[in-house]
Amino acid sequence: MAFAWKAAGITYNRYLSVASRVVRRSLKEEKRLQAEKRGEQELRFAKWENGKQSEMKSVEDANQHAMQQQAGQTAQ
């Protein structure tokens, strides 16, 4: 017998995402808010130069900065 998520044609990670969302939505308000906060993620990175790590930066902030720079270059 195949796993239900395979039979549905989705990946295991997608299955986990859907299942966790269903569980979070079924919780009472206070517990639901706590669970949603735990589910939030922020991806950070640091560049390494000459064997030393630079400061950690948020990927979201870095992407916004890069888009602003790109928009400034194309406007000129």
C-alpha cells in the first residue's frame, strides 16, 4: 500500500506543510497564535572573505536592497 501523500501526487514536505497548517487552524485562538509564531522563519546569511565571517544579514532585507539598487541603475 502506498503512502497517502504519494497517492495524492504531492511531496512529503508539501504533505507536512498541509498537515501542520490544518493542525494550527484547529487550535484555540491563544494556542493557535503561539503555534503560528513558531512556524515563522527568517533566513539569514553571512559572506565569508579571507576566512572571516561578515555580519549576519536577513535575506529579505538583502533582496530588497538589491532590487532598489537595480531599479536605480535602470532609471539612469
